[in-house]
Amino acid sequence: MINPIVKTIELGDGRVITLETGKLAKQADGAVMLRMGNTMLLATVCAAKDAVPGTDFMPLQVEYKEKYSAFGRFPGGFTKREGKASDYEILTCRLVDRALRPLFPDNYHAEVYVNIILFSADGVDMPDALAGLAASAALAVSDVPFGGPISEVRVARVDGEFVINPTFQQLESADMDIMVAATYENIMMVEGEMNEVSENDLLEAMKVAHEAIKVHCKAQMELMEEVGKTVKREYCHEENDEELRKAVREACYDKAYAIAVSGNRNKHEREEAFAAICEEFKAQFTDEELEEKAPMIDRYYHDVEKEAMRRSILDEGKRLDGRRTDEIRPIWCEVGPLPGPHGSAIFTRGETQSLSTVTLGTKLDEKIVDDVLDQHKERFLLHYNFPPFSTGEAKAQRGVGRREIGHGHLAWRALKGMIPADYPYCIRVVSDILESNGSSSMATVCAGTLALMDAGVKIKKPVSGIAMGLIKNPGEDKYAVLSDILGDEDHLGDMDFKVTGTKDGITATQMDIKCDGLSYEILEKALLQAKQGREYILGKITECIAEPREDLKPHAPRIETLVIPKEFIGAVIGPGGKIIQGMQEETGAVISIEEIDGVGRIEVAGTNKECIDKAMAMIKGIVAIPEVGEVYTGKIRSIMPYGAFVEFLPGKDGLLHISEIDWKRLETVEETGLKEGDEIQVKLMEIDPKTGKFKLSHKVLLPKPEGYVERPERPARQERGERTDRGERKPRFERHEK
């Protein structure tokens, strides 16, 4: 009998999280089954004993996978099994990875694989908010060196109150949705979207989240003690030569510092100057000596370059490109540079440039999301591309990576709240990064805003974004908050804090912390400085284009909407889609229809007004109720000896009797010259109450000939005085009896 070790976390609202280890996946270095309600996640961690020779980074791989069986569903597609990770799974991986990665020892380079699998779900609690806790707990019960534990929670503000790990239903009415990761002492990561909230509201949400995370961390510490994994494995993944380290610093620091304070604004020139210092130091060694020493020299020089950059900012107030700490790089914008897309813009800030395009489509262009716990259609899409040439790299461009999905998602969150809820178009924004040196995701937000306004999309307000950095050495009170950080300032600094918003508040944020002891005072300063930067950039955007264009581009599709009663949806579609397909073929318009809130919502799209008007008229004809006495223009569908059948409304045929075609007596319909396909005006004279058949007339719309005498109708037999009392007719068999 297996006796697993279980720890319980009370959430304070009646919900409970349990962490169980020792029962499942026992061959992994660490494994924990997390349960909250009927939502269950298994997290495992496996780490190699030794590092691959030459590795000087942390080779961490985090995977998050949701099983369709967890919610009693079959996967889509022909194979009916889980395939590659969805965007949602990749984004969840990134949330966990960004919280864990900074907490591994700097000199620990063994491959570490963290796998989190959703095995059960109830559709009530959101599993992505539990993935970080599960992963950290698996590391806690292993012997893998790790500076945690950590946990992640989602904070939502619902009806003015902060809610920790809200349900799917609660999140629908929230005006703030952020994910926060932290250790017991420090916040490590923040990401989320907001409905134009203030900086103080965001800080308050982070504080509420941290208090909840402390409870999670305490439970993991207790679990670690019970399992007996408080002492982690020993490792030796780096060879060091302290004399060589000292020699590199003495020979290179002053030269590197001189470049750091020189204020050279050209990225490639700075990189070449820094690289030349290292190469000059290596020149004193033979090729044989460098085979052994080169990796160490590169590592030690990286530390020298990092220290020089940081001291230049803290001591001299000078950044690598010569800017002040709160100074934004030069900005230039252009709208409409491309004639083909429905909207386009270029946004350039320093050495970062985004070319963004907007494409407008119909309901048929919507993205269908079919995740395990989320099935919906998305009308606003944003895709981000980061080709190697944007940083001057000579390598092939492969498929979309996790970074591109994450950066695009952040920009999507920043802008999506500004699209009116009733906007009829499906919108796709594509940001191609043509040049990069610092926060291309924020350039995407700015270029996306410009392109949307160029396309004539009636966004509520323009949105801008900025990336903030931080330089703070351990044990020092002095620090510097940096606005609009460079790539090197991100890599060598202590914080990457991206903030987007309108003039009235924050719409999205993403923050990664790489140092310990970051106070809320520093975070508040960073947010307020970011606000100043956002407002400055917003001014540059509105100088370029102040508001959305009055009209769409001439080649953009036009969409008109129509709401019809629910019972007419089938009539518009027709059997097997025959009616709606026929209307599209005849008019050239694209027609889509769906039921929303008990009514039918129709969208008609076309490249010109004529085809839209024609399609709208046909639809209105289908949903119109025929009225006796109304005049219609119909089309002759068939000619019969006794008259013609006329389609006077789409899908509604009536009989135009031969006697109702003209005032003169006709022997055949052909005498009139009418033929199938001809249009003719008719008046609806009568609707048979029993059969629902329509009686039409054309002659009543014609002037009566002079001297015309209308023949009186033949009276009934009783009125003519004929006998009606002849008795009943005898049955046939009696009449034929002999």
C-alpha cells in the first residue's frame, strides 16, 4: 500500500488545493499531483546529472499539455489525438518558464525538463493559474538545485473586489486579469490585461497576489521537509581560473567602461568595439592555449562588460547610447506606406522598427479556437514576426517560435479592448519586425495602433507601449529606472517591465524580474516613469494620425448587417444552403448568418455597394411577409397553359392566371410574349387561407381599355333560380343494377 505525502492549502473561500507526492511518476526526480476541485495537474521534473560540455546557459525546457480526455472530449482532426501545442499551452509554458528560470543557480547548466499535464478538469477553475505552483512543488520535492519555491496566481477585479484564482465565469465580468509569480520574498513575474486601470490599482493587485503566494510557498517548504529534500544535489558545471578572471578584469574593465560612457548610439559599432577588447586580450595566447581558455575568457569578459555598463549608469548616469535614464529614443511614424493592405503603418523608435498591416474580413475569416476548456471564435487577431535579419543575423527563418507567440499575445492584449464590441469586421494585424534593438513588442503595439487608424477601424482610443528597465546592485541602495530600454540593457539589467495603455489607463503589462529585493517603491517609480514615456510616445502617434480615417480604403470590403426573426434563418439558408449560396453566386457578395440571443444576425460583405444592396434586397424579400394589395416586381419561373408562376418575393411563388395578365381575353399566355425569366409587375390580390397559395394580377396595374365592360361574375346556382331539390344521387351500384 502506497502512502503518499499530502499538503493542503486553504484558499479562504471554501476552496482547497492539495499537493500529493510519492504515489505517481516515482522515477522522475520530482513529481506532484495538484488538485483543486475536480481539476488535477501532474507536474514532473527530470534533470541531467551533468552539463553538456561548453554549455554556459540554463537549458530549461517547460512543457504544458492539456489532455482532451480531462474534460471528456475527443480531439479534433483526423488522427483524433493530441498534436502540437496550442497557443494557449505555449503561453502557459512561458508563464511558468519565466518564473522558474531566474531562480536556478548561475553556474548550474544541466538540462532540466519540467512537464505539466492536465489530467482532469471541471470547466470551473482555470488550470493555467495552477501550473506554476505544480511545477515549483515538483522541483521542491526533487534534489535539483533551485532557489524557490515559487507560486503563481491569477488576480481579477470583479465588481471592485480582487479575487484570487477566479473561475471562468467570474473572469467574464472582470476589468483586470493579471498573472503574478513570486517567491516568499519577491515578485518575479507579472503579465496580464486591464481595462484602462491606474498604476495604483495594478500595484494593489500585485500586493494582493503576493500575500496569497506566500501561503503557497509555505506549504511547499513544509512538503520539502517532509519528503526530506531540503539538501539539493551537488554539481560542478564550470571550470574556473581565478587568476585568469582577475587578469581579464584588470586588462579590460577600463576599456569597456570607456565605451559604456562614450554614448555611441550605433548598436553594431558598440558591439564591435566591445568585441575588439576581448579579442585584443585573447591575442596574447597561442591557439593551443585558447582551446582551453577561450570559453572562460568569454565568460569573464561578459561579466566585465556587464559591470561596466551598470556602473556607467549608476555612477555617471550615462546609458550605452548616451541617453538620460528617462529619455525616449527618436521616433518617426508613417501611415499608409503600402497600397495593397487595408491599412498599414511604420513605427520606428531608435533602432527598433515595426511594419504593421491590417486586413479586414468577414465572419467567415474568424479564427476558430478549439482548446480543451475553451471553444470560441476570435474576431481580432494579431500576429508578430521576428525575422533574423532584424538583428543582422545571417541565418534561415524557421517557423513561429514561442517568443513570437508570446510577444504577439502581449500586443494583442494591449489593443483588443479598444476594438468596439459591435464592430462587424474580422480584423487581422500583422507586425513584421524589420529592425530590433529593444522592445519590438511595444513597437508592435504602436505600429498596430497606427495601422488600425489608417484602415479606418473606429478604435476607442490610441494605445502606446514602453519597456522599462532597472539597474540595482545587491547590497546597494542606489538604483536607476530606465525608460525605453535597449537590448543590452534588457540582457544585462535586472528588470524588463513592459506597459501599454491609453491616455486614461493601462491596458496590458508584462514584467520579468532578475534580482532579489525589488520593493514596491521601485515598482511604483517604474510605473509612473512608464506613464510619462507612454504619454510622450502617444503624442508622437497622434501627431502622425490623430484619429481613425473617416472611411475604409476603396478596396476594403464593405459590410452591412441585418437582424431578422429567428424563424426566418432556415428560409434564408434554404435546404442544404441552396438559397444563401444562390444569392452569393448571383450578387457576388459574401453572406454569413448566425443565431445570437434568439435572433438571426446576417452580415453581407462585398467590394462594392451595388452587390451589397442587391443581396440585402434579396434577403429582405425572403424575410418579408407578403401583404395583400402590395405591388411587387417578380420573375416568371414557369409558363403553364392556364397562366404563369411568378416569384414575387425570394422563395415565394404565386399564380398569375391567364385571365389576370391583360384586360383583353387571351387564348394562350404566349400571345403576350411573356417567357420564363422575364420580370413583371404584379399585385398580390389574395392569399388562400387554407393552402396559403398566392393569387396575383398584372392587369389591375394596367389602364382599362376605353369602352371596356366588365363581365359580371356567374352567380351561384341558388341565385340563378335553378332547382336544388332533385334529391340525392343514388349510389353507383344501385344505378347499374339490372
